[in-house]
Amino acid sequence: MVGKSLGRQFGWLWAAYGVSTFGTWLAFDAFPLIAILVLHAGTTEVSLLAAAGLAVGALVAVPLGPWVEFRRKRPVMVAMDLVRFAALMSVPAAYALGLLSFAQLLVVAVVVGAADIAFTAAGGACLKALVRPADLLVANGRFESTTWTASVLGPPLGGAAIGMFGPVMTVVANAVSFLLSAIGIRAIGGEEARPVRTGTPRFRVGDLFDGWRYILAHPALRPLFFNTVLVSGLIMATSPVLAVLMLSHLGFAPWQYGLAFAAPCVGGLLGSRLSRPLVARFGQHRVMLTTGTLRACWLLGLAFIRPGAVGLVLVMIVEFGLITCMGVFNPVFATYRLDNTATDRVARTLSAWSVTSKLTVATLTALWGLLAGLTGPRTAIAIAGLLLLATPLLLPRHDNAAHRERVRAERPS
């Protein structure tokens, strides 16, 4: 997977993805940490920050899917990178002037969340245009490997940067990474044709829901949609609760918190490297079904964290198991989704998927913040873990190879 060349254009896309991903993981949980350490926020406020930023950002992004679909994708990606750069740089500026507030963190989270969705929608369509169908798993595997490599290196370096330079330094690094990403995307070069609008020539309100209509009418994408949205929602909903449990209740230092989630990311790197040989041996659908089931079995263990080295080791073991399964599942799932999506529907489908995922994460994060306030962080994490055990029932039980071949045949050469 590493040795096969996918061309110069993909190389620039991969480089842009790599630098922005590293910046994002360097700033792992930067906003919750700033809220806790600078603004002295509690569990409810930290959960509200995570939930409101995702929810409002997702709602703002609803019209962006159809808008992105009928525009050249690389200029959209560059614009979204620059928007994220400007929004994030406002945080260290306000901090330096002594003006940083909880409200500003919320606004920046909304802007960045909306830009993330538009970038992801354009990026998926861009990838499908640059890479042959047979190479999509290789490309997605490289993205996944990059993600987990950044996950290993970013959080501990970010924790060290916070300890040495203050809590907003990682936000600066994240902002600069988006600027470098924009430069990398511009360097892809080549001609990108402007998409031709099919159907009605003018935008209609009903076009906002095209992505959801396509997903819900699709026999393979529909169950996978519900599964992935719910799994990501339950996992992410426990993140701020776990941050408060570890940093406030159990007294872990920021660098320990970062290390607890960075070291297990080696499992994601391992899983992403295994995805292609596993698919070659067992088939795409079987690998996706098996690893999708296994990744639901780990979260419950986080309810049993204790202070000190034993608790830290427990977190790392649980996260390693979860992340290894995700490392195999994610590139296979991403390839399966692109294979089953018509070329002229990719941006709308990915946008609808991202909007729903972020709204679900936001809703569940808010609920789990309230639940943690009522029952305590441990109980809230345990309930999420139990619910996650039921999510494999939503995975697609049957392969959809015939439909994938029809979609591939319709793709322009």
C-alpha cells in the first residue's frame, strides 16, 4: 500500500491532508482544555461547547452540500482551509488581549464545524475524481494511516506545548496547518472541469435534502449510515465527559491525558495497514462487517478507570482495541461508500452524512453532559458503552457488489 504510486496530484492532496491532520491532532481537545484550564468551565459547559459548536455548525452547513456539488472542488477546499485559518487565529489574538470568552469559543467552533463539512464533501469528490476505482482503498488506507500517525504524535506534543507555552499555542499550530493545506491543494494543478447541473437549472429548497434522499433510498448506504452515525455519536459523546473525569476528578495531568489517547493510536496505524490485505483475502463486506462489530465492544471498559498508573494503562488498552478495529474499518467503509455513490452525488451524500453525524454527536454530547451531571461521569460512560454493543445490528448484512459495479460503470473515464 505504501509503495504503489497514485500520481503527483494525489501526492499533493495527501500532503495537504497530512499537514492539516497533524495540526488538528496537535490541538487534540484544545477547546475543552482551554475551557477547563483558562475559563474554569465544568462538565456541563464543556459538553455544551462541544455540542453547540457541532450542532450549529452542521445546521449552517446544510445548504453547502448542493452548493459544493456544482462547483469545482479544489477552490472550495482552499476557501474552507482559509476560513478555518482565520477563525482559529482569532482565539490566540483574543487570549493575548485578555478578551477570550466562552462565547467566542462557541462561535469559532461553529465556523470551523461548518467549514469542516464543506471541505469533507469537496474532498471526497476530489479524491474520487483523482484516483481510479481500483485504487480507492489504497488512497483511503493512506489517509487512515496518516490520521493515526498524527494521532500518535500530535496529542503528546500538544500537551507538551500547552505545558511550555500556554493552552492556546496548539490552536495557532492548527490554524497554520490549514494555511499550509490550502497551499498544497493549490499545488495539485491540472484542469478541473466545472460540474454541469442536471435536472432543474435553478436551486430549489428541496435540493437541500437530495443527499439524505439518496442515502435513505440506497439499500447498502442506508444501514451503514445509521450504524456509523450512531457509533461516532456515542463514542464522541463520552469524550468531554471522559476529559472531565480524567483531568478534574482523577487528577491526571494534561500530558498524561494526551498520552493515554496518543499511544494506542499505533493500533489505528496497524489496522489501516492491514485493511487492504484483509480485503484481498476475505472480501470487502466481510471485513467491514467483522471490524464494525468488534469496534463496538470496547467503550464500556472506560467506565472502570482509576487514578494513577493502573487507570492510565486501562485507558490505553481499551483505546488500543477500539482504535485498531477502527483503523481497519474506516478505509474499507470510506471506499465502500464512494463505490456505492454515483459521481454526481458524492458531495451531497458526504455533506448529508457529515451533517447528520455532527448533529447526532452534538445531541448525544449534550445529553451525556446532562447525564453525567445527574449520575456522574462513570455511569454516563457505562450507559454509552452498553448502547454501543447494540450497534452492530445496524450494519448491512448483505453485500451490494452488483450495485457497486453499476455505479463504477457510470463513472466518467
